Amino acid sequence: MLKTISTIALTVSLCCVAAPSWAADGFVAAIQNNIWLVAGALGLLICVIVLKNLIGRRTEKAPDALAIHSLVAMSQVAIADGRIDDAEVRQIAQILTRLTGTSYGPDQVMEMLQRLNPSAADLEQVGQDLSLKDREIVLEAALNIAVADGEIHANEYAVVSELAQRMRIGADQFRSAMARISAHLQTVQPI
């Protein structure tokens, strides 16, 4: 940054030498008399631009907490009945794609599910530090997996119910989420 300020000061000094006589008393003289103020303002602008670029890069690479919480919840529902159906894998891929904006295929999802081995402590943390709206999204993601194969097995319902309780989602909110999922299923798969 000192190098930049020195370069700016040298440039302003050279401007005074090359400037016509009518400009020396006006604009150039004002800059020359306030060189530290001008250099400081330019230095601050450069710092802001550099910090903005650094922060922007860091957040682009940061994992999305909502997607991670949802993936853990969906994985638990998917394995609750003892097997992972193709329909559940496709549904997880679609939900992850919607949440992250990155396209996920069934093979990638299967690889993630095989590598994902959440501990009891990890499961207890699903939904922590998320807003109520985000916790509802996690619950709906889990419910979508529970109904992906066309029916909710008792084990899947138990996992989703326990998940809702852990995330402090009330009975009314749970019923509303179930109703939304049911309404969506009826429009997608008419009876």
C-alpha cells in the first residue's frame, strides 16, 4: 500500500511539472496541497476493493449450512426403512440442486450417502443455529424423502417426527408441512 501511495504522490508531482501555468494555480495546486488526503482516499478505496474481493471469494467456497443440515436429515430418513430407493436418491439430488444451485446427479448423491456417517452428536445438531424458516425447509426436505417412494413407512415417519421435535417445530407447523407435501404429491401423482 505504501508503494501505491508513493506512486500516486509521484504521479501528482509530475502532473504539476507538466501542467500548463493556468492549471498550476487551480486544480493541480489543490491536489498538491492536499496530497495526503487524496492519497489516503485512494488507498482506502483500494483497500475496500481488495477486501470485497477476498470476502466474496471466501463466501463462495463456504458450504451452505442449510444444505448440510438438509442432507443429514434426508440421509437419516432415506435409511430409516433399511434401504435407499432410487426415487429417494433422485429426490435428494433435486433438493440439493435447489438448495445449492449446483447440479447433483444420483451417482453423486449415492457417493455422499455412502460416505456420510453422522454420529449421534451430528444428528442432535441438525437444525441448530438455523432460523425457524430454515428448520422448516430441513423438515420439508426430510418429508419429501419419506414420501419419495409413494408411501411413508413407520420408521421414516418416526425419524421425521423426532427430527421435528429436535428442531423445535410445533405440531401445527408439522401438520402444515405434511399438508404442503401431500398437496404437492397429489398434483404430481394424481390418484
